[in-house]
Amino acid sequence: MKADDVIGDSEVGGATALHNQLAIVVSELRVLTTKVREDSRDKKASGEWKLLAMVIDRFCFCFFSLFFIIATCVVFRRQLW
């Protein structure tokens, strides 16, 4: 065995180990990017639901206020008659 053969074999082994490590890193990056995308999508959907809840809440408040004012006017008007 020559010295060049040993260096060549270690370079191939090192390249294989490096390739395996890079494959692991790429796999982990895919997991992280998938998680970030899902979190972003969930946050957007959550924001849309919160906006819808705010609109419904405002509608119910206006309806209740209007009903309360009308009912109060009706009660006071009946007492005056």
C-alpha cells in the first residue's frame, strides 16, 4: 500500500461522512422550514378567525344596544300613557 492510496481512501471515507452529515443537516432544515410554514399558516388562520370574532362581537353589541334603547323607550312610553 502506498501513501497516496491511504490518503485517497481517507478522502473518500471523509467525503462519505461529510455527505452523510450534510444529508442530516438538509433533512433537519426541511423539518424546520416545514414547521415555520405551518406556524405561519396557522397564525394567518388564527388572525382571520379573530377578525371574524371581532366583527360578530361588534354586530351583537350594536344589536343589543339598539334592542335595549328601543325596549327602554317602549317601557317609558307605556308608563307615560
